[in-house]
Amino acid sequence: MTDTSIPSADQSLDEESAPAATTEEAEETQGEAREKKAPADSDLFRQSEIAADYVEGLLDILDYDGDIDELVSGGRPVVEVVGGRLQNLVGQRGATLEALQELARLAVFRQTGSPSRLLLDVGGYRAARRKELAAVAKNAVEKVKEYGEPVRLEPMSAFERKCVHDVVNAMSGVESESEGVEPSRRIVVRPVAD
């Protein structure tokens, strides 16, 4: 992904020519950078509110009914849409949901000027898919342990790969890594080298 951010007015464009900072100033700057990297829960909740407003507008245009919940979970803003007749918003294997999530993230970026790690779920799809992926990961781990050979899984979205990596990393004797390029990026589960 290309960084298209524009430096803020208070940010120096020519930082190389600035005098060297003292250790104390450097520690202050690093502390400020950490604060910027980890937004406060109030900022994350604001991001979920912006995204929820955007999604609500889409639902109105499409004439779909759904209840929208905004929350912060696991250090990320989350928007959940629940209701009947929402399968079209998920699409085949979650493709439409992924696209809607990116649009909602763009809406947040336009209002805040900061990229968002927003997670959008429609009709509980992500929760159900997480369970399916845990079963896929456990099955792959069993095959790797039984045969001692790497197992390549089908191509997955970033969300799906993260779910599988989490399950595999929690098990001993195996490791996982992603290979390939989007949209054909996949996970390979292999035995840990002794």
C-alpha cells in the first residue's frame, strides 16, 4: 500500500537539517510517537461511530434494515450490523463485506486524516467464519503432525489468514507463514524445524 499522507503543518518537511535532539527530547518524541500509534479508546470509538454512520447511509440507500452497534474490541474500532436479509452485504466468501469494510475505513480516513484498523461484521459472518477457520487450522495441524509434510491452505483474505495464524501459533510443534500475493495469498503450515 502506498503512503499518500501529507505532513501536518507542525511537522518539519526538512527533518534532516534539524539539529540533533538531546536524549531527553528523543525520549519525549518516541513517547509522543507511541501515543499516536496507539489511539485512545475514545478515538477508536469515534472511528467506529464515523464508520457506523457511513454504513447506515449505505443501508438506507439499499433499503436494507439492520441494527448497527459501534464498539471497541481488541484495540480496534468495530462496527457490527445485525438483521435479516443481509447476506448480499457479505457476498461470496465475504468479498462484499471486505469491500464495504474498506469503504468504511476510507470514510473514517476522510474525516480523521488517520488510517483505521476498523473491523466490519455483517450478520455475524466474521464470528462464524472464525470458528470455521479454527477447524481448518486444527485439521491442517493434525495433517502436518501425522505426515510431517507442509500443508498449503486455500487463498484467504488478511482477516482469514490472521485467524488461522492465531490458532496455529497457539499449538506446539508447528508454525505457519503466508506466501504469495493478493488475492492468491495463502498460509503454509509446516513442522517446526528442530
